[in-house]
Amino acid sequence: MTEDTPRTGTHEPGSEPCEAEDSIPTFPVVASGSADLPPHHDHCLGCGPANPHGHQLRVRRDAHGVHAHHRFDSRHVGAPTIAHGGAVATVLDDLFGFLLYTVGELAVTRHLAIDYLAPVLLDTPYTLRAHIHARDGRKLHLRATIENDHAHVVTTATALFLIVDIDHFLTTTHQPHHR
Ligand SMILES: CCCCCCCCCCCC(=O)SCCNC(=O)CCNC(=O)[C@H](O)C(C)(C)COP(=O)(O)OP(=O)(O)OC[C@H]1O[C@@H](n2cnc3c(N)ncnc32)[C@H](O)[C@@H]1OP(=O)(O)O
């Protein structure tokens, strides 16, 4: 292991966020009703507390999966007053990544699909929820919603995450797949 090699298994689940270092986390199963889940790592674009350009998403586990309360702000503007669709996708992709705390495995996004049903407004509170729809071996079929304070669903998403082992993050020689 070199100085640049990510380290693994650096935190325990519970109420405290991941410590202030970048590393590949383990994903122990965290019980429903716990405090905020640890961020994927400190500088993660979706949830890293040390990334000033990120969304700093704070996510909790619940009986169905995971949820978060979130406001997009002027950093995420697309059309005036409306969150950029890519920013919305970023947050949903990251939210899906928190479901790994419900399966206790490392996994990455293979496919992500978003339905933008209504604009996601800046500086407006939303509730984001995600759950595992089905698991088929190493394939995790995931679903998510964003709803506003009036319980109207403004965005839905589905994703396929593939469980990988730690070597996935340690190799630089990935070859693209053609389907
Ligand atoms: C530090 C933080 C760490 C923590 C990580 C968590 C952080 C979360 C952050 C947010 C999430 C991210 O940004 S993750 C980063 C973005 N994603 C990535 O970089 C992944 C890039 N892609 C890859 O590396 C690779 O494609 C993999 C590992 C995902 C999959 O490669 P593979 O293992 O060779 O698998 P592959 O053959 O492609 O597909 C496996 C099976 O899935 C099926 N399959 C493939 N696509 C589809 C599809 N659209 N719909 C249905 N099924 C599909 C195939 O038919 C096959 O079925 P069968 O024949 O087996 O039945």
C-alpha cells in the first residue's frame, strides 16, 4: 500500500460522521432509527462534509430504506430558480449509495434513470427517499423519490447498482463494457 492507496474500513456505524480523511469505507449494516449515516467519504460530491462544492447530504436509515431532507441552492441552478437536472441526479445517485448501509456491501452505479415530473425549486425543502426494490445476486435494483412539503412527488429514479469488491477501487485498468 502506498501513500496514495485508499484505506478501508475506517469507521464504525453510529451517530458520528466518518473521520476527516478520504478512504474507502466499509458498509456495515446500520439499524433503522440510528443517527445520520456516515458520509461515503469526507470529500464525496454528494455527502462529503469537507466538500464546499458538494451537496453535503445527510442521510438516515429508516424502516424502508434511507431518507434525507435537502434544499438545493444557488450553486445548483439550471434554469432560473430551478435546480439543474444533473445536480438532482447527483443527489439521487448519492442517496442510492447510502442503501449500501442496508446491505453491508460495496457497490457502484451501473445504470441510473431519472423522471423529472415537476421542477425541483431552489431554496425549497424536499424529502428524498430510497429503497431496495429487489436484489438479484450482485445486482441491486433501487428506487427513489423526491417529494415536496405538500407530499407531491416531483422526481422519481431507478438505479442498478452492482456489488463490487474492494479491488474495484484499487485498479486503474478498467475496460469499458459494450452492451
Ligand atoms: C470510495 C467510495 C466507495 C463507495 C461507493 C459508494 C458511493 C456512492 C456514490 C454514488 C454512486 C457512484 O457514483 S458510483 C460511480 C459511478 N459508477 C461507476 O464508476 C461504475 C462504472 N462501471 C463499472 O465499473 C462496471 O460496469 C461495473 C463494476 C458496474 C459492472 O461491471 P461488471 O462487473 O463487469 O458487470 P456487467 O457485466 O457490466 O453487468 C453485470 C450484470 O448486470 C447486468 N446489467 C448491466 N446493465 C444493466 C441494465 N442497465 N439493466 C439490467 N441489467 C444490467 C448485466 O447484464 C449483467 O448481468 P448478468 O449477466 O451478471 O446476469
